[in-house]
Amino acid sequence: MMTNSRASSGGQAPAEDLEKQLRETIQRYQLVFRATNEVLYELNIETEAVIWNDAIFTQYGYDRTENVATLSWWAQHIHPDDALQVEYDMSEWLLGDGETWQSEYRFRKADGTYVDVRDRAVVQRDKSGTPISVIGSFLDITRQKQLDRAKDEFISLVSHQLRTPLTAIRLYSEMLEGGMFGKLSEPQQEQLGHITDASIRLIDLVGNILDISKLESGHMGSNPVPARVNKILELCISEVKPLADQKGVTIEYAPDESIDKVSVDSVIFGQVVHNLLTNAIRYTEPYSGHVEVVFTRDDQGYLLSVKDNGIGIPASAQQSIFNRFYRASNASGLEEHGTGLGLYMIKLMLETAGCDVWFDSAIGEGTTFYVRVPKGGMKAG
Ligand code: ADP
């Protein structure tokens, strides 16, 4: 008897505790649901019913009497230019096996104006993988978008405004150097040479900043078309030849004639190769440097490698080498001028084009950069 009664009271106490805990948890969630400025929602896939938190009324101005509790109400309030894409992306996600989803689109407020929102969601699936419900939140990012746009416009304006006078400085100093306005003394020639070099560096820097700003804001896309990659490589090599000759660095390239056309964005591909080649030349000791370029086909697609026998990248720097403005400690001794933007840009461009970039390096022995172009070529985006 004693045992029984103890057993039954012992069984009740944890049940009460559990109930209390459950009540508290629900209250806590209700508070979070009410307190946040983010719109939180739960969508029942089968019934298409949607539960919203208060933010849909307080932040977006909808009246509590309005029937907001359906998927169709939601879809009707997405900007018509974005709706199809959002619907497509969401159904692709739900049909697949992914757990999370993210999208940005314009959502209509009660006063008829649109705001930019960032929507993030997770799906709950049953054992067979069929989606049951979607729980998510969306946040008004209009201000952030406006600031991003203003920053991009500012960078683009400043860069364009800088380019024109810089190009003029370069042109006139080259003309002076070339003796077009009379013979110059040796020291004059030398000083003018510095002006020309500095203006070229500035033009490159401004161009890089402009490209990076376009890449970061998603305005520089990838448009691959079938192209003779061997020809692009030959062209890039001839462009950097004067720099290599000046430094006494040799460049070896034996085209694989069995490769005809590969689908690449030739601007991206050309810029990547150009940057890798100039780095290979710049970070190699004068008169002993050798650079080898190879473009081959394998079972994963195509592989470009640019190998040098230069200074190498210290192990401590290898993690950071693709970071913006990063330069390894051994770089400035050999090459005073550098911005640390080239590899960052390469990485952004190749990501846009669905390609990978990586390297092998040993200090004092050299570095090889690799670029993987997938089987079907670069990705459009
Ligand atoms: P920059 O060359 O203008 O400094 P990059 O982004 O092109 O900028 O390169 C970043 C850094 O990576 C360089 O400063 C240098 O430390 C290192 N690096 C890049 N390529 C090589 C190379 N081929 N050999 C050795 N170090 C390299």
C-alpha cells in the first residue's frame, strides 16, 4: 500500500512539474512572439493556414480584422515582380531535402508601399521527408538595402570621376617621357617614370575597387559562352610578357590542343589568369624566375594551374591569403606595391562563376594556384 501510494504521488509530482515547465515554455514563446519586431510565422503545408505574430499588424499596418491567415494572402502581398521567383524557389526547396531556406523580396504594407524583407525559414518534415510545416521569420531590410545602394553609387561615381583625370595624368606623363615635348634630362626622365608608375597603380586600384563593389553587390554577373580558352591564355601571357621580361622571368605554356572550346566568361577567366600570372612574376626573385601555365581536362572538368618558383606563402599567412587587403609578411620585401585585393577579387569572381580556387605553397620553393572549372564550364549568374 505504502509503496503504491508513494509510487502514485511520485508519478504525479513530475507530471505537474512537466506541465508547469510546458506552460512556462509556451508563455516564454508567446512573449518572444509578441516582443520581436520580426514577423514570425508558421505555415501548415496541408491546409495552407498561416499563423502570424503581432508584428504583421504592428510593423506592416494591417488591421486585426483582416484575414491574414492564409498562404494566398501572403502570396498576394509579395511584389508581382518577385512573386514567381519566390514561389519557384520555395517549392524547389520543399520538394528537395534541404532544411533551411532564405530569400529576399518586396512585401506590401497596408498603406500600399513595398518594403524589402529578408525571409528565413526551416521546414519540418515527416519520416518520409514530406513537408508538414514551415516556420520562419522575415525582417524589414529596406534601410540596409538603401544604404548598400547609396554606398555602391558613391563608389561607382567616385571611381568614374577618378579614372578620367588619372588616365590623363598617365597619358601626358608617358608623352613627356617619350620626348614628345622636347628632350628630357636623365633625372627628369626618372622622376617622370615614377609619376607614370604611380598613375598606373592608381588606375588599377580604382578599377579593382569598382569591380569589387560590383561583385559584392551582385552587379557583376557571369555570362559564359563557348570560348577558345587556349587563345585567352596565350593573350594573357603576351600581355604580361613585358613585365616578365623586365624581371627576367620565363613563362612556359604548352596548350593542350585536344581542348577546343570551353564555356567560360572570358572577362572573368582573363582577369583571373592575368592576376595569377602577374602575382607569379611579382613574387619571384629577379632573373631566376620560372612560371608554368597548364590547362587540362580531367574527370571533374577542367583544371588551370599557374606554378612559380618564387618566394612562397608562409604557412601562417595561408589561411588569410584570399582576405581583402591581406598581404603576407614576405611580400612587401620583394614587391613594395600591392593592395591585397587581387586574390580577394579572383575568389569573388570565381564564386560567381561556380569555380573553385586554391593553392599549394612552400616558402622559398614556390607556389601553384589552381582553378577548377566544372565539367559543363562556368556557371551563369
Ligand atoms: P597584392 O599582390 O596586390 O598584394 P593579392 O591579393 O594579389 O594582392 O595577393 C595577396 C598576397 O598573397 C600577396 O601580397 C602575397 O603575400 C601573396 N601572394 C599572392 N600570389 C603569390 C605568389 N604567386 N607567390 C607568393 N605569394 C603570393
